[in-house]
Amino acid sequence: MPIATTDTTDTADTAPQPAVLDGDAAATYAAWFATLADTTRVRLLHAVATAPSGSLRIGDLAQLLGIGQATASHHVRRLAEVGFVAVDKVGTASVVSVNAACCTGLPHAADVVMGALATPPCCPEDLPADVSTRAMTEADRPRVREIYAEGIATRNATFETQVPALADLGRSWLPEHRWVAERAGELVGWTTLSPVSPRACYAGVVENALYVAAEARGSGVGKALLHRQVTEADAGGLWTLQSTIFPENRASLALHHAAGYRTLAVRSRIAQLDGVWRDTVLLERRRPDNA
């Protein structure tokens, strides 16, 4: 998925000009939008994206949408041409699945075209009343490690495959930017920031980590943690927060976007996990006065 670039002119003799979308990115986005300018394709893509199994056979799609199999095949082919879906042969059947990168790339394209990235939001205000956040302590480390282990086990949270020993956990975390979330007296999530470089010029550029206990996912814990993370980072003088997320982790992508993170790139086949090449989405949040 390409990332748009813009060009502006601002000199002593001319007034600032509107941003101009890069031509190659504009052509790509136009092809995406044109492909979706068809009701059947939109319905078909939605059906595949929301299928509990993550994929559907073309015959099942045709039956679900009430269209002929040849018609379904035609529309699937058009969606595959621009990268929205992948089609694999399983025996004699053609099985359709969503290209996970398009789940990030398509919303990003709409944001770029509509100029939404020029004014990223700060963070959500509707925080869960039953979740509190506080600074992480040494006593929290065993529970933090347990939650980290749960995240590793999902295979959609990190390239790490082994849980570190307590003594090695969080060696790179900034001491003043370690937070935990509690609900009903139980520690149910944590977030930290780590420097991306030892060079002084990058002192305000950090990478985040955020993990929520399995039993607490979807309850607003992540939202509360990110709110604490970004507000404390802004107050502490950090100017750029980065996050790397698997495109399959849609909940985490949506959570970070709501906290003011924006997609910078989809990094294709960046590394292997369990012997399989995986993509990642690179996101960034800039401090409002440095956006």
C-alpha cells in the first residue's frame, strides 16, 4: 500500500499553497475507489471481511449474495486485481480471503484524500469508569510478564516468541513512561515507551508497547492506557510516538488511530514469525504542537 506525499510552496514572495497529492499515490487510490464503485463488490468484500472463518468459497459468496457464481467470480477477480482480496485454490474450490494490508491502506487513503491527517485527534475522552491507570512498580512485573506472555501467544502482537525472564523484562523501557491499568483491583493491562535511538537528536522519539489481559480485551482498558500514555508523553516533552502493529490486529489499529496515531506505511514481508513472512503497519503520533 503506497503512502502519499504532498508538496507545498512557501517562500517570501508567495503565499502558502494547498498540498498536492503525489500523482502515483493518487492513481492508486483512484483505482481502489473505482473498484469499490459497485454495490456487489462492496457487499462481497464486506462478506469476506466479516466471515468468522476469515475466508469464503466463491460458491458460498454467490449463494450468500444471491448472485450467479460467474458473476461472483468476475467481481472477486476485480477485487483481487487491486489487492483487496487473495484467491487460493483449495482442491477444486476457489477460496477468497481479505488482504489484511487493505484494512489499513484503504482507510488511510480516504484520510489522505480528505485531508484528515492534517489535524489528527488527541485521544478519546469517553474513558471507562471502572478502569484506572497508575505508574508501574517493581511489584507489578510478574503480572506484567503474564500479560505479555498472553500477547505473545496470540501471534498477532509481536515477533517475539519467548517470554523474557523477569530480570530481562523491560530493560529499554523509559522509567517515567511505564503505566498499568487496574479494574476491580486487578492489574489488567500495561503500556510502556522505549527510545528508538541513543542519539540525542532523537531523544523525543519513542516506540510504544501495549498489552491487555485476555479476559479484559474489548472493555476499554486499552483506551484508558493509551490516553494515559499520550497525555503523559505530551507533558513529558516527547514529540513522536511510534507503534508497529500486525495488520491482522484490527482492534489495535483502530485503538491507536483513535488516540491520534496515523498510518505511515505498510511494511510488506518485514520479518518472519514461526517461519512465515509477516507484514507490519508503522504508525506515528506527533505531539500537537509539533504535528
